[in-house]
Amino acid sequence: MQTVKRTALAAGVAAMVMLSAAAASAETSAAPAATAEAFRAPTIEQLAAYPALASLTVSPDGRHLAAVQSRGEERVVTIWDATNLSNEPRNLGAQHMKVQGVQFVKNGVVAISAWQPFESGSFKTFASKLYLINVNGGAWNDPLTTIQTRSESEREQLSRSSARVLDALPNDPDHILISVGSDIYKYNVRRHRSERVLRSGERVNGYDTDLNGDLRARSRAGRDGNGLYVATEFRNAAGAWEEHVRNYVKDREVFSVAGFSKDPNIAFVVSNRERDKAAILEYDIAARRLGEVAFSHPLFEATGVSVWDIPGDNFGEIASFSYAGLRGETYPVLPELEALTNRINAALGIQETPIDIVDPATGQHQTIPYKAGKHARIVSASRDLNTIIVWAGSANDPGAYYLLRNKEQLTVLSQPYPDIAPAALGATSYATYAARDGQLIPAFVTRPNAEQFGPGPYPTVIMPHGGPWARDDMEWDGSMWPALLASRGYAIIQPQFRGSSGWGTALWRAGDGEWGQKMQDDLDDAVVWAQDQGLAKQGHVAMFGFSYGGYAAMVAAVRPNGLYKCAIAGAGVSDLSRIRDSLLNNPYTREAQRDTVKGLSPSSVANTISIPIMLYHGERDQTAPIEHSEWFVDKARSSGQDVQFTRLTDYGHGNAWTRAIMAQQLGLIDTYFRDGCNGGL
């Protein structure tokens, strides 16, 4: 399928459990009653550990499995014979870099992403690389070494870059398309050679390919008298790029290519034109006109489409749609995929329950069936769908990976975090509350386990997400912050405050120019709502956030409203006048958000903070430079409040080079809420 933008095996192979659909369902329903051990809070070291297995992938022919396997601090690529998992796997490690992910791009060929610290003078960050390897052995090939350069400085710059797979060209046995900066190359994975397909112009954000792997569309950013815009361009028969649609960021109108149909004149686009929630529509390229709605959801934003790209009867047919529900969801269209999805859910005992959803734009309620707890997703699949890797878990359960063979046998492969007890992590649910001006705010609420911590009210942490053009969801969170807090008995509220994206245009636009103002009101109003609900314990509420959430935590410290006992700010920004040109790595996102970033700069009033605050920041953070925390701390220390600040070595914008640094970061949060925070939260 053409999907558009967007452990060692369990206790050893000999202990694998073969499950029929009925057996898996029975296993789920026959779960033993929880014991004291099931409530044991995970240690910092257990939370900081790498998952035993991650990035699981199946070869297109279904003959091999690959994954990133962790051995303490070491991470290796492990490759299994999928037809006989008892055979000894191959392990491939990197000497100076750490493996991040692995993905089959061809039969017998995997792409590996790896990273390492990088320094140039005082500039510190992390550098990533893409390698291609053969499952039977051989060199780790960097595609960039095949590119001809015109000067030593260009070669030096290229050595610091990384390729990205743009299209695996599934019907070409030897080639893939890679992007290097804005240039596109066709790379031969067998012969380690490349040729430039396209030298890109400036301000191009990305390209889209059709079912044949041809470059057909691109997006380009620009600015004119009406402000910043994103232009969607299609390539004509002569190879020239023609602008079709120009959307201005200030209007929040989305128009992005999500894929192509078997009719080369018809593209599928994600658009919110004349609607609050984005939908998938057909676009007639020749007529330059939007056509029929292919998919929409009354409550959630459509995000993409997957088109069947395997030659045969279904070639070019829509396989599935995706949308941003309470988590990322897939809606299967092809009968084969729908039947397979239903079989997986039945085998794992996954059920839907009624849940009341409120549209933040209209206030309308609608009850829908939803997998509010345990859910499953297909992680990787062979092209004939006879070898599939499935993950099943929840926001409060790191879950397990399964191998489904021939649509009949389900094999338990691995638990990513076998030492973490799900019962100790509480339960997460969706809620909606009204802000002081009537704006409806979606939220995710995690309650600690009532059998261990009682019915509440609980000490509570308000945890705003980063971005702010982002959102939370009811999915397992690899940051480990929710797991850490819930297992220690804290309730967690994650407000989807105005300015959050992914909930519709109205809520998204409502945050423009409201940094530290109405966006912050939404967070404070979550405290009042949670206290009225009997969830939050009065006088025992704190705010913890990272990135934009770190900014919000700084603002919480300077607002004299008495709602918070303390705050923790991770990698926050403190001076809005200095982030318009330097905050974000992505040039489009930087310009797109620049005109909306207006409001309170907490560093300007940091000497007036009214509660204790703890800040931490990575020395390798180039997304929100560490100076933002330093400016705030320098002024806040004259307030008379307790101000703590930790610089984390080899820590970026949330990414830690070692497990010890990850543990240090989690330990700071754990210790501060227990022993700091004006006597403990």
C-alpha cells in the first residue's frame, strides 16, 4: 500500500505462544485478578530503559522480520527468518552511532536510521544518518557517498546531512527515491549508485509521488502582500511545475496532497476548505477543481488515505483512510482489510464501548462506539498480507507485539516493557470542559489506580503539550511522563487548549496571539473544573510542561492566581521576541507560526513569580535553545521563591543520548514533586 504522509522475542522463541483467534480472546477474558505486584510502581530505571524491541518491520515477501533490539545501552538491528523463528537471528550493531529505527525497503534490504552527538564549535546537537544494508551481510551503505559534489565545502556539508526515503518504489525491485535536502535522487539499493532526479528550488517543503513513483506534486512556502502562504503545485506533462492552489497561513486553510488514484488526473487531498474538520476530497488536476468528498468524519479531522499499489484487481483502489480520533485511527475500505482488522480485534478481545464526544466548534454531543481502552494497530505487513506485525495496548499499557501468519495464527512476539505493570499506571479517559469564556476544551484525564490510591481527589498535574500547533491523544506515550506521574498517585489532565491543532479549525485559530493569555486561561480553567469534579485536590495542583508546555509552566509561575503549588518547565521558551526567527527547526513551521506568536514573555516578569519552579533544559537542544531557560532563571532568582535549574548534558529537545540521562530527566520530575514543590505535591 502507498501510505501517505504522515526485546528479544518474548522469553525466547521456545516460549512463544501460538494462538488461534478463539484462544487469544479466551486468554484476554481469563486474566487473573490484580495482585499487589501488579500495582508496583515502575522504577525510574525501568521507565528510562529502551523498549526491548522497537521499530518492527516485515519484508515485502514476508520472509524476514527485523527490529531494533535493546541490550541495556546498546541497540542493534536484529533480523529473523519469519518462516522459522526458532532459527538464530542475525544481529547488526553500529560502532559510533546508535540505531533509532529500521524499515524494509526491498526484499532483503533494510533502511536503518542512526544518530550520534554532533558539535561544531559551541554549537551542539545530534546528527542522524540513513544506511541501507543487506539482510545477508555486507557494508552499511550511506547513499550520500554516491552523490557527486562540486567543492570540498559542499562535500563537508553533505557529510553532515542525511537522506530520507521519499518512496520505496514497491514495484521496482532495485530502486528507491530519496530526498537530500530538497533534491531528489533515485538510488539503486543493490549496486549502491544514485542519480539525481530533480534539483529543487528554494522554499520547497516536500514532494508527493503517484502510484508509479513519479514526482507529481509539491508544496512550496512563500510570502506576498497578503502574508505567508503555502502553494500546492502539480507537474505538467512537460515536466514544469504549475501552481494550482495558494493557501494563506493566517486563514488556516489546509490543502495538501494525500495520494493519487489510478486515474493520473485525480489526486486525493486533505482540505478543510469551507469546513471546520478536514476531509479527504478528490481533486481534478486538469480542471483545477475539488470534486467529491472521499472521506469525512463528523467529529474528527481526516488525515490521509492509503491506496493499494500492488498490481492486480485492486490496483489503485482506496485501501483505507486515516483520521485523528482520540488517537490516530485507520478506517479500512477494502473488504480484505476490513475482515483482517475485525479478525485481529476479535482475536485480541478488543471491544468498543459507547463514548460521548463533544465538538469544540459547535458544542454538539454525539455518542459513538469507540475502543476507549485496549486497541490494536497493524505495524507492518507483507504485500500479500500473509505476514503481519500487530501491536496491541493502550494509553496505560505498553502492550505487546504479535505476528499474524496466514491470517490464522497469532504469535506473541514481545512485550516492549515487560517490567512495567499496566495496573500501576491508572486509566485514561476523554473529557470536555468549558473555559471561562464558554470555549469548549477537549482533555485527556488520567486517574491513578483507585485500588492503590483511593477514589480521589488526588494531587494533580496539569500537563500542556508542546507545539503549540500539536495535540495529545489516548496512545502509549514514550516520554514516560504519564506513566511516571500516574504510578506515583498523581492525576494528570492534558488540556487541548485553544491553539491546539488536530481538533478543527475553530479551536486551532482561537490561539492566535494568545500566548500566556486565553491559551493559559484554558489551562487554569482545567484546574477549577477538576476540583469541581472531585478529581484534583485543592492546594495540591502543579503544572508540568515541555517545549510550549514549558513556556506555559513559566507563565503559571508568574500568574498570581494561587491555583498552583509549583511548576516544572522543561525546555521552555521565555522570550517571545526572540523565538520568531530561532525557535523551530522547520522553516515552514517557523514562518507559519511567527505571526501568531504574540502575548506574554515570562522572562520579562520572572522576578514576580509567586510559586516555586524547577526548570531543566538540554545542552544539545537546538529547537528551543537553552538560553530561554537561563534568561528566565537569572531574573526569577530575585523573586525570593525557590528556583531550581538543571542543565542536561547530551540531551536534546526530548531525546537523551544515554539511558542514564533519560533517567536523570525523569528523576528530576519524580524527586521535585515528591520532595520539592513547597513541601511536596
